[in-house]
Amino acid sequence: MATIQEVTQLSVAGQTTSDESSQTANQVVIQPDMWKKLRGGFFLVLGYLLSPLCWWNDLLFNLPIAYGFGYICSLFSPKLLIPCSIIGYWLSNVVGILLMQLGSVDVFQNQPKERNLKKELFTGLVSSTVFTLVIILLIQFKIIDTPVFFSNS
């Protein structure tokens, strides 16, 4: 039979083990949460730099990406350079908005929640397309002006 002293030592050892495991569990929970926030912050900043919300990004990011996309397409047919550059520019803006959306979910959402990637991509694509259509309508109804190099005169 075990003595009272042995039982006390075992219970104290058990408490130490459970305390250590709870500290380890806290460290494991905190660390992935920190990495998730850092990853989300990186995606948020990268998405902002690619999105149409950043006013200076076109010269440094979007136009080189668009030209590169158009150049790759022009290897198949030289007539594809301009249309594919326009598509590449639009895609870089859409990807920027999607990255901002994914990053903001990681940064600002406090509770872990099961994510539906298809739904998130669909809503991001729809919101980006609506944004593009609103800008086109604002230009068509002459609420905002286009730069001079887009005019016919």
C-alpha cells in the first residue's frame, strides 16, 4: 500500500505536470495566433499595395505586373499585348482586393472560425467587380474625370 507521503508526492507531481502542460498549451495557442496575425498583416499590406485604393501603386506594382502578363500572352500572338495587359492590370487590382480581404480576416477576427475559401473568393471577386463597374459608371456619367491620355481629342 502506498503511504500518505507517496500519494502527496504523486499529486504534487501531477499538479506540476498539468501546470507545465497548461503553460505549454498557452504558448502553443499564442504563437500560432501571432503568426496568423503577422501573415494577415503581410497580406493586408501587400493587398493594399496592389489594390486600387493605393494612389501611387500603379507605376511601381500594377503596370509592371500588367505589362509582364501582356508580354507573356504576346508570345502566343503579338496582338494580345494590349488586351492582356489590360486584363493583367484588372487582375492585379482584383488580387489586391482579395489579399486585403483575406488579410483583414486574419488580423481583425478574434475568434477562430472555420473559413469557406470558395465563399470568400466569390465575395471578393464580386466586390472587386462591383467596384470596377462603379468606377466605369462614374466615368461614363462624367461624375469623375479621366486623365487626358484616355480622351479621344
